[in-house]
Amino acid sequence: MSYFRAAQCFSTAIDILMDPHPNGEVVDLARAMIECGEALSSLRDVKLDPEAAEMVDRLNSLLSYSHLQVPPEKGGFEVKAEQLGETDRIELSQLVKQMYDLCSEANRQGK
């Protein structure tokens, strides 16, 4: 079930990341990051091949806000989304798509 849940979350993140952003780009980016976090949580106990593990590590790095000051009125992903540069946003989108493909295929194979 973990690949199934991860694929669902990555699919939702892909939809959120697509233009237009009726809620605002930062809000939608933060929502997509939350979905990615949920997807990664569902993969926590899965043995990934080295390439997939590297993608997960890079995605975790892009999602991490532990080094940022998070004001009480904002969430960590919102602060991270505000500070994410264009290159990182593109990489995030690419990783989300790759992870969706990987999880969907594993789910189809019954893993």
C-alpha cells in the first residue's frame, strides 16, 4: 500500500504545481510540498534502489525547512516555499514527476 499512497500524493502534488495558481504560487507550492512530505512518509519502510534513494534524499533536502526561522503565524513549508528559487522549483517539479512514475510502476507490479 505504501507505493499506492505515495503515487496518490505525488499525483496531487503534480496537479498543484501546474499553472495557474489560483491560491497564489507560494500557497500552492507549500501545499504541494505537504503532499510530497506525505508521500515520502508512506515510503519510509520501503527498500528503494540507489537511484530512487538518491531522489528521495534530494527531495527531502528541497523540502527541509529546519534551517529557517518559522514565524508562529506561518508554517514551515510556507516559509520554505517563499525562499525556494526558480532552479529548485524546477528540480522539485521534476523529482515529483519522477517519483510519481516510480511509485505508480511499483504499484502496478504489486509492490
